[in-house]
Amino acid sequence: MGEKDGRTVRWGIVGAGRIAQRFARSLAHEPHSELVAISCRSAAKAAVFATAHGVGEDGALSDERLRGVAGSAHAALLARPDVDAVYVALPHSMHAEWALAALRAGKAVLCEKPLCVSPEETALLANTARAEGVLLMEGMKTRFLPLYRRVRELVGEGAIGRLTHVDAVLHNNMGDRIARGGDYLGAAAGGGMLLDSGIYCASWVEDYLDGPLEVVRAGARWEAGVDCAVAAELRAGERTARLATAADRDDARYARLVGTEGQIVVEQMHRPEHARLERTGEKPVKLELPYPVDDLYGEVEHFVGLLCAGKTESPVMPLAASLRCAKLLAAVRGRLGSGPRPSPSV
């Protein structure tokens, strides 16, 4: 990545929800970073966030305080000359608008997953970042964790022979959040499980299966206008994959990489620290690699390293990978319709 040469990256966070809070806590451990501004709608929320994370009063930006229309605080953050990089922590449907505005303002952008809600928006951001020569990266935290990197190495070294199948399953028990609406999972925010959690599944599949990906079949269960459970079978040449995610259960969260000579089963696939290497005819080997700080720190450290080295794209989560993930989710979504279409496979 190159040396950081004592540089301090000054950050602004666009949004002040749960993931923004977690990001700010992780960012505090990155020695070359300083959080200088936060933007949201509510003055009270901005003030509480700023106090909790050491941001000065002038960096607690809110639409209420500015007496402006919706988004005036985000615009004010992007206009600040003391902001080098922004973390976009808004609902999915707002990623494209504000990541694009940040890029055009010359700010490096780390955007919470999914980068955008469609391939078209993803391509627009990628093309803009390249044209402006500004760093843009989707916050696919999984790829920057030590356990993920080790598993990637083992598969590349042939530890399980030739890869034939990928299972990517992420179930979460989110209670009645989808039914309630009102947050990023609701229909108004462009939510649903395929985008929120299915993007993790798509990233595993994208990273391990190259070439064109075909959706063989897909099914969903719908609630309050959004998909609350999705399952899809995929194919890439002779290799296959399964993507499954749901909001009403927490019985399965794993990635399984199957090869001709064994398999690797990764626990908690979206934030893994533990896995098992199971080679045919041999005793299983446990793999344990903890987070250096937390599950977000790896992507923060990587991004800061890129920015300080003058890079405009990540080799770990390149823009081509983000676009391919977006196309995969769009292909699955295209097979689901707009619901309700209950499926026995979901």
C-alpha cells in the first residue's frame, strides 16, 4: 500500500445510524485518521454523535441546525475543505446520490454495502470515480478480515482440490423491523434482505466463481413490500453456487467452499473468525484468526492505506467486483418479480 508518511486522513461520516456509530468506533483505532464531521437530519442526534466520538461542535452538521432542506447537512459536509474522505452510511437508496456528490466534490469515498441498489447506479459511480481520479470503494468488510484472506489462500493453493461449489447462507433474526418499516430495511429506503444481507452472499460467490453467472432458479417470501427471505441457485460453467438470506431466522450463517478433495466451512460468513478445513480422509483442521480490532477495522485500514498511497481503486474489492455483485443481485431480483410470490424453497 505504500507508506502513510505521517499523513492524517480527515473523515466525514454521512449519516448517523447504527453502522455510522460502529464505523466511528472502529475509525478511532486507525492511527492515521481523524473524524472531523458528521451529518444527519436531527440536531440532537448530530450533537450526541459528535460528543460520543470527539467531533467539535462545528462538525456536528444537521438539516435542523442549518435550517435547510433535506440533505443540506450532507452537502455542507462535502463542501468542507478539511474533509479528505467520507464514509457513506445512509439507507441503500441514497448511496448513489451522496457517493456521487462526494466524488464530484473530490472526496475519497468508502460506501457502506451495497454500493448501490442497481448495476446502472454502480456503473455510474465507478465511471465517475475513474474519470475524476478519486478513490471509491464498497465497504465489503468480509474481504479484509484475516480469516477470509487465509481461506482465500488455502483455496488458491489447492487445499480442497478444484473448487466445484459455493454455498453462501446468511440468516438473521431481525424481529419485526421489516414489518415496521421506517429504517433502511423498509420498502421506502430500497431495503429488503437481498440487498442488505444477500450482498455478502453475492460477494462470496463473485470472489470464487469467475466467468458469467447464471441464475438457475430463485424464490422469495415477501412482507410489507420487501423480500424478507430469498434463495437462489446459480451456475458458472460447470461450477455451482447457492445464495440464501432471510430476516426471520438465525439458524444458518456460513459459507461452504466445496472442492474435489474436501471443503472449507466458514462460520459467521459476514464477519468470520472461525472455519474448518475438511480434507477427504483426514481429520478436520480448525482455523481461527481473530479480528485485529473489530470486523470493520480491516476495511478502514486498507482504505486509508490506499488513500495515503495515492491509489484510486482497491485490488481487494475493485470496482469491477462491486459491479459484478450488483449484476448478480439484479439477476436474482429479476427472477423474483415484485412479490408476493411464496416459494417452498425459501
